[in-house]
Amino acid sequence: MLDKDKKSICLVNGSLRGQKASSLEFLKDIERRFPDMEYNKTSLTVKAKLKESYPEDILKSIACANAIVFIFPLHNYGLPGSLMRLLEDYYQYIKVGNKYNKDAKVYMIVNCGFFRPEINEEAIRVMKNFSRRLSLNWRFAICIGTGPVVVMTKKVPFFDLKLKRAYAEMVSDIKSNSREKRDNYLIRPLIPAPILIRIKNYYEKKGQMIQRNHKPQQAKE
Amino acid sequence: MNTLVILDKDSKTKLSEDLKGKVVRTLEEKGHRIEVVELGKNDVSPCLGCLLCLTKHPGECVTKDIVNEIKKNVKKYSATFYLTPVLFGHFSSTIANVMAKGTGSHNWQVIIGFGEDIDDEEKNTFIDITAKHRGKADIVHPGMNSQVDVFVSRSIEDNTIICEALKTYAG
């Protein structure tokens, strides 16, 4: 039962990796910063299989929220297909006339497999477009480079201050009625880029990924 | 030349049907042998992000669906065309799932987004999300070669212009 005097927060986990998901770790981090006494919290996870569209109760919990936080991994430089499916279904749900909170604030926490968090830029633009289409109140994004590494090292004392600051900023922004424009937070991993690039190269070679100067073979006729 | 055309069957509109017809006709005139695959939301399972296609069994997805069959024959195709509706500047969920699994030709990919109400920012987002990270990117993922062309159609006239552009290098 929702307490109508409390602010409602909807946290959407856009990863299908279950308990192994870095996104789930970031979701838990942000969720515990909102006391149960003060907030109605709903956590959702995208689904791999759906018979038709997302169930109405899921779409309704997004529609009723005062703040929506999308937490997901970068896929193909954009959103995971399963999260895109949720946005499609939600958009359709609103288009047919269902009520929603137009003042809802929208945030995102995106993590990618690349060292540079800037590579998440287009995913942010998609979320901004989503917010603009529905006249929602886009706020800001926390972009995390090499998400799994940040998860592994976030318990190292004094090293994850920027991530903690970003979380604190998100919490205070949700609490406040501010509409002032905010900058995105870019979080880099603690492990230096050359080491991560060596690991990446190893797996790319092992996984037969195509390198930059790859010359394709003639296609079989 | 064998060419695969993949399109989202759940988002058929007058615009998308016109686009499909014109693209197929243009390519056939240029001597391509076309195979059209129409996929819906329930035909393709999403990428789980397990990375087993990268680490344990390279190139092979743990979820067995039609995408696996397409990938088996990917070397047969000289080009892959994706026709996708554009929503918020992004591919549809179906096409996102197909692309995330690396179904595209390793030689040439063409991604055409369509939608009558795409605004300028959505159009630019779509172009950047597809073109900006290919070719010039640090790495190119499986099935994403350096030659990727991106178009956006918002009208029947745009479809004609896109097909005229295709004629210049689809031969």
C-alpha cells in the first residue's frame, strides 16, 4: 500500500544479468540512500520474455512516480533491447490516454564496458528524447566507464568519492524542487586505462572480434 | 551479390512498406539477390549481456532463436540492410536485439530508420548512435564493419532520395 504523503521513486534495472548485473549493484547503492520512512520505492527489472506488452501494474508504477531512475548497461552504444521494449510499451501506454505524472524527474545511471564514460553520450540523448516526448523533467545522468571494474573497486576507501558525490547529488535533487539544469557525472574506473585495454584486447582476440583495420573477406556467392 | 534485408514487422506503416518496396527494387535493379527477414518482438530474444559469446564460445549466443540461424549464414551476405522504426532516436527493441547479437554482414551494413514524426534531435541522435561509433571507433564489434551507412526517412519523398543515393554505390 502506497503512502500518498511520501514521494514515489521508481528504480528500473535495465540489465538481464540477474544477480551478476553491475546495474543491480548501482541500483542497490542508490536505493539504500532513500529511507523507507520517507519514500515509496519500487524496483523493477526488465524482462527477457513477454507474451504481449509489459503488465499494466509495472507501467503504472512508472507513471505514478515522482522520480524515475533508469539504471542499465550500454548495449551497442545505445539502450539494451529489453529496456527499449519497456520504453516502447510505456510510451504506448501513455499514448492511449493513461494518466501519468508529467512532473516526474528522470535520471539515469549507465555503465559501459569502455574506459571512457563519455561513450555513453548517445544513450543520454535517447533518454532526453524520451523525457522530452512525454514532457517529463529530465535531470541528469551518471555515466560510468567500465562498470564491472567500478563495482569491484567501489569498496576501496577514499577512492570512489566522485561516485558517492554523484549519488548524493541525485538524492538531494530528488528531495528538492529544483528545476535548475544539472551537469552529468562522468565516473572513470580506478584501474588505469592501459591495463584495462590489455584485458579488453585479450578478450577481443579470444572472442574473434573484428579489429579496427580488419579487411573483410570476399563474401561467398 | 547476396543481400539480407531485416525489418521490424510489428511497426509496419505505409511509410515502411513503401521504403521496403523501394529498397528491394533498387537493389534488385543493381543485381543483388535479396533475402527479406521480417522479425517481430517475440521472434528475437534480447542480449543477456552474459559475454559468453565473447569468452566461452566465440560468436555463439546462449539463446537459440532465429538470430543464431542468420548468424550461421552471415558470410554469405555481401550486405545487410536494417529497416527500423525510430523511437526517441533509437532503433526499435526488435532491431536493437538483432543488431546487439551481431547479425550484420561483415562487408557492408546499411541502417535505415523511419518514422513520420521523428524530430530533428531524434534524427541526429539516431545517426550518431549508429554512425559515430563505427569505423572510426576504437574497436568494431562482431558484425559491424567499417562501412556502415545510415539514413533516416520521414516521408515517401525521403524514401525516394535514399534509394537514389543507394543506386550510386549499391552496384
